[in-house]
Amino acid sequence: MPVPSVDAVTVDADTRATDDRPAVAPGPERHQRSSPGFRRITLALFAAGLATFTALYCVQALLPALATQFHLMPATASLVVSVSTGALALGVIPLTALSEALGRTPVMTCSLFAAAGLGVLAAFSPSFAVLLVIRALQGLALAGLQAVAMSYLAEELHRGSLGFGMGLYIAGNGIGGMVGRLLAGLVDDVSNWRVALGVVGGVALLCALVFACSILPSAHFTARPLRLRPLAASVGRAFADTGLLRLYAVGFLLMGCFVTVYNYLGFRLLGPGFNLPELVVGLIFVVYLAGCLSSALAGRLVDRFGRPRLLWVMAVITLLGLALMLPDNLVLVVAGLVITTAGFFAGHSVASGWVSARSARLGVQGSAVYLFCYYLGSSIGGTVGGLAFTGRGWTGLTAYTGATGASRRSTHQPSNHQPSTDS
């Protein structure tokens, strides 16, 4: 699954810049690379990222099975993804504020264990409606980790080691997105979707235990009273900046396009024209690794070409991948999926980093709002894409995702009337 770039270091730091709270007094020395503390922290956050995205997106591989079990249309089955990402979107900003009062590690620990427990419970859902409720609660729980993890790393790691630590956390996110889809698909092939959800929930629980045993208490964080008015004011100023609004639109459209492709590709490959075994369809999710590589590459290319140009290029690459997937040819479909995935991850990396830089200059809650729009795009865009797929098949889905990709190209350039943006 897709995550903020290394540039999106902290969500709540934006608020600190605007509410005149006193700076945290100097504490113990921050952990540097290769130190025992650094290894424990990065192991814990790698496990947390793995648990989060394994649990969040495992159901994409199970959508055909759920549609068959509960006699659903593809768009209706996709709600099992949409309700989770929608709840995550709604929970990010409030849980960011809550971590200021309760502390980083308690919020992250409770988030992971609650999400893992709900993942196991989902396997026993007696109806699709109950499954949706459990998945919504799970998404809300996972918002706690997404809201806090990068802030914790920024506070506890030495500046010279922060980039490497962030990279390991993001690697856990990316690998979790792949493992969740792959594991669920493989287990479903030999058993059923209930066992698949139970196994994924067990993996998430194991990751939560690793996190709890490895994470170090915050040494550079001071709890502060929950103050809703400064938080609301900071969020309001983030929405008032037209440049940030354009980047939020990019994140919304980007994620809507990407999730739509992964939600419904399984239906296409299992159906007429391909008739692939479930095992083979599950293995195709390995192409997710292309995105992990492209996001890292995009970070290096930004300094050379600049964010506006690179984001435009990534939009074109994504559209090219979508076009390649249109014919009923497995080689072209896989090639197109690799290109689409790489374009999406790189574009997201550029956009989220741009939001972080711009919001830091403006002193607003830009990164939190970007996450809100990003996951809201997954929730709304993925469901609307299902209507296009139901009505016109893969051709309709391609037209829909192509339109969102083209819209992305027209919205990516922030206004020149705002402060410097490409920094």
C-alpha cells in the first residue's frame, strides 16, 4: 500500500509551528544508526508497517471470493476495502491530536493490537454487513499507527540516521501491502476467505508482539493537553492554500486510480478471456515491488528534475501502463500493471514530499490533510471505479482510471501566487 514519502516526516510538527507551545527541552541523545536503540526502534516500526498494510489491503485478493460467497456485484464487494480506508482517513487527524496528550508509543501499541484482534474477528463474520463494520473499526484502529509513526521516528532518531530509519519503516509498509495481498490470495486458493483473514490477522498479531517487545519509550516527547482549537485552525489554513489543495487533489485522484486497478484486476483475470487459477492471480501481486523501487528512485530524481516536471512524467507513465493493460493479453496486462504501479508509487512519493515541504513553510497541518484526502480517494475512487467495471467491464474501468490520471496532470501545479513550492 502506498505511504507518505520520507519527506513527510511528521504530521503534528506542523501544528507545533503554529500554536506557540514551548519547545521540548533537550533530552537524552538521539539514537544513531547501528546503535542498539536504533536497531530496536527500526525493527519495531518495520513490523508495525508490515502489520498495518498487510491487514489493510489483504482483502483486495479476496474480493472475488467475497462476491461469490455473499452474491455481490464487484462494486459492492469492494466496500470491504473502502470502509477501512475511509475510516482510516477520518481517524488520522483526531488520533494525531490524541497522541499529543497520551503519548506516541501507547497510541501505536493500542492501534496495532486492536487492528490485529479485529482482523482475526473478521474471519468469523456471519454476514457481509458485519464484516464491513469490523473492517471499518479496523481501519480506524490503523489510523493510530499512520498518524504517529513518522512523528515518533523524527523525535527519537538522530538527524543523520533519520532518512535510513524512515526508509526501513516505509519498506515495511510496501512489503506489507504486497504480503497481505499475496498471502490472502494463496490461502484462499487452498482453503477459503475466512481462513485467509484469520491467517493475516495472526500475522498482524505477531507483528504487534514484535513491536511491543522492541519499541523504546519516547525520550524526546512531552505530553501536552489536547487543544482542539489550534488543531482546527491549522487544518483550516491547510485547506485555504490553493497550492496545497491542488496537491490534495493529486493524492485523492492518484489513490482512487491505483486502488481501482487492484480491486478489480482479480475479477478480470479469473473471468472469461483469462480464466487463470486463483494461485496465479495471487502471485501477480508480486509486481507491487516495482512500486517500492520506483518511490526510492523518485526521491533521487526530484533533486535533478524538480517536483512539477517529475510529477507530470509520472502521470504520463501511469496512463501508459493503464493503456497497456487494456488488451486481453496476459503479458501486456502484467507489463502494464508493473508500469502503473511504478508510476503511482513514484507520483505519490513526489506529491507527499511536496506537501510536507510546502506545509512546513506555511506552518499548517498539511501532511495530515494529505493523508486524509489520500485515503478518502481510496475509499470513494475504488467504489466508483467498481461501478464503471460493472457497467462496461475493463474498458469502462480503463476510461475511468484514465480520466482520473488525466485530471491529475491538470491539478498538480500549485499556484504561483503562493509561497515557494518546489522546495
